Amino acid sequence: MFVTADVLLPTKEKVLSLPATAINYAPYGDSVFIVEKMKDSGRERLRGVRQQIVELGASRGDQIAVVSGSNPARKW
């Protein structure tokens, strides 16, 4: 006996996964703090920190997916 079957698998997406402790939960929106190079009068300073509002997705254990608001391809 033989059978031919088509299996539909979910598509994989690249997402940024963060621990729940890295997310600042607030009534106006969830956010994370991002460390990046900053500019001061056209010169690059050292590193600075900025707050970024994010939209959260599914969670698995302590890890939560960031759906939008940050670049998942970015090297952390």
C-alpha cells in the first residue's frame, strides 16, 4: 500500500525573543531599553540608552517574542 500526502507546515518567522524580566510593562505600552551608539553635535559618543515601545507576541516559558517595535535582525 502506498499513500500520497500533502502536509501544511506553519511558516517560520525571525523574531526577537527576550526574557520577561527585560520588558517594562506599563499601562501606556510595553517597552524595552536599547543600548546603542549616540551622536552629539555630529560626533559619535560612546553608548547611550533609549526606551523603545514594543508589541509583544507569544511566550514560551520565560521568553517572550517581540513582534514589532524593534529590529529582530539586529545583533544584541
